Amino acid sequence: MAQQILEGIRVLELGQLIAGPFAAKTLADFGAHIIKVEPPGQGDPLRKWRMLHEGTSVWWEAQSRNKESICIDLRQPEGQALVRKLAAEADVLIENFRPGTMEKWGLGWDVLHADNPRLIMLRVSGYGQTGPKKDEPGFAAVAEAMAGLRHLTGEPGRAPVRAGLSLGDTIAGLHGAMGVLLALYQRDARGGEGQVIDVALYESLFNLSESLLPEYSAFGAVRQPAGGALPGIAPSNAYPCSSGEYVLVAANGDAIFRRMMLAIGRPDLADDPALAQNDGRVKRVDEIDAAIADWTRTQTVESVLAVLREAQVPSGRIYTVKDIAEDPHYRARGVIESVTSAGGLTVEVPGVVPRLSASPGGIHDRAPTLGEHTDAVLKQAGFDDAAIADLRVRKVIA
């Protein structure tokens, strides 16, 4: 593989589960050298989440590709000293413990920065490193509620639902990776030093909240859940088809709306001047949605999509993962890749995004077994075989 854009950047990952490790995975896909520190014994709890093959989650193969694993007991002073030594040679340290945990271990920013002024420290937590809630435990589900996402997800008058994925974690991980890249640019292109990147799960989601706050600030409006619709933008919704399936239609552009109404045999709505722009359509959204649903109920998903493709109306089926795995566009774009686990299982995982034309990322190593690289990493750090054996006997490493 050609040299990748982050080749030579050394990252020490202390995170567990999703948010911090997702940030590290994103950097690893573009060539960063990731040393993942795991606790001896069970390692990262993600190894045991959801569906397992020979004792290891298949999720692990996606989340921990392109990484090395080293087992260090951070509860022991000698383990903390090992991490401090590794951090002194690193470009980036990623952690997603509750605020104060790193300081308790003697691995706070002041200590690490004094050892290595060039170190960039990404800290991901539920509520951030400051503020009245900083010491509270925060998982993605709670962050999604605090950021306003859960309130909007679901049908009107019914209990909120989750999106089905841990969006709070992965979106925070993406913000963290972006912060690392910005900090690397500041350090390397502008002659700066390392710095702390403080990412809160709820803030990462809040950053995606579009017009929620401006609408409340200006008008006192509190957006409510709207099921499959997009409030204030019409028409955009999920509509029932004859098979009982739903089709997603986003005909909220002015010209697109007119094309769609003509395609479904409603020239009266297409030519109505009151519906020519979005603000007029919003006032009559129930009428428009009913007209579209009356048509889709007489059609299969395939026939709806054929008509709307011809009319150049954005639309699509509601995909399951089976649909994704079998979709030729996914395959043509290389969005799905295969990896072979340490246990010999070939499993498909999401490919590398975004796509860079001159310096694309890639999957070059499978996910590691627990502690697979402990000896190699410590030897590179200057420890000889006797010193490593001694640390293992005293259970500082595994």
C-alpha cells in the first residue's frame, strides 16, 4: 500500500468500548500507528458485546482493525509508569474515562504535557472535563437524551425511541478525530505545541441540532417528534406501499415537488401557486402527504421508485443490513470490505471513508488478539526480555 497520510503519527489509545476507540479507528484507517492499551484479563469490554465468534465479538473486527494491542494494568503504579513512558514518545493520547480518572492514575494533562510538550490529548466524556455534570457517568443513550435527539425520535404522543445505533458515541468519535487533525495541523504546520481536545458526547450531538435552538430562541418554538416526517420541510416522509413496506420520498425542492405531483397524476397540486414554495407547502403538508400516500398505497416499492427515478425525485427503499450487503452500489463503491479475524473468520465490515483521491486510507491489519503486541511495543520502548518477563510475573502486563 502507498504511504498513507497519517503514517508516522503514533497514537496511544486508552479508551474502551466505542467513542474513543472509534476516533482511533478513524485515524488508523489513514495510517496512524495505534497502540491500544487494554486491561489484562478480558481486555476492552467491546470484545464481548453482541454477537461473538469463538469468544470475540465480530464488532471487534470493525472497531479495532489497524491497531496493536498491549495489556497494561493501569491500577498499578508500574503500569501507570509504563503508559507515561509510552505517552512521552507518542503524538496523540486518546482516553474516554470519566473526568479525573487519568489524574488519579498520575496521568493527567499537566504531567503528560511536561513529559512531552508535543503530545495531543483527546479526552472524550459524557459531559466534558468541566461544568456541574462533569463527574456524572455518561453513556451515549443519556447524551442523546440531553442533546434533544431522543425527544425528536419517534411518533407523536409515544415514548421516545433510539435510532438503533450508538450515535452519541460514534459522532463524538468523529468530532474527536477531527479535533486531533486540527491539533496536529496547529502543532506541525504552525509551530505550536500539543493541546487538549475536550469532547463531550452530548455536545457532539448538539452540534448537529440544525435549527432547534435558533427556532426556540427567536420564536419560543419547541420542535416535537414527527415520526417519519421532517417538520417545516415538505414533502419529506415515509409512505406506505401495497406490500406493507414503506418508501422514503424527499420531494421538498420546489421544482422537484412539481415533477412529483405531475408524476403521480396530481397536476392540480403541481400547478397550485400556493404550493410553489416550501413555506406554502408546509401549511398544507397533511394534504400533500395524503395525496402521496394515496398513490403509494396502490404501488409496490419497486414501481414507486421506478416512477420517481424517471421524474428525478429523490427517493429510496428503507434498507435493512441485508439490503445493504446485497446492494450493487455499495459494492461498486467499495464501501464494504472483508477482513479475516485471528480465528480465521472472514467477515465483512464498513470500508474507509472519507475518500481521498491522492492519499486514500485502507484496512491493512486485522483486529488484534488481547495483548498480541505487548512484547513488541515494550521492546521498541527500550525494555529487554528480562524486564518484560519481570513485569509479566508481577502482573503489571499480560
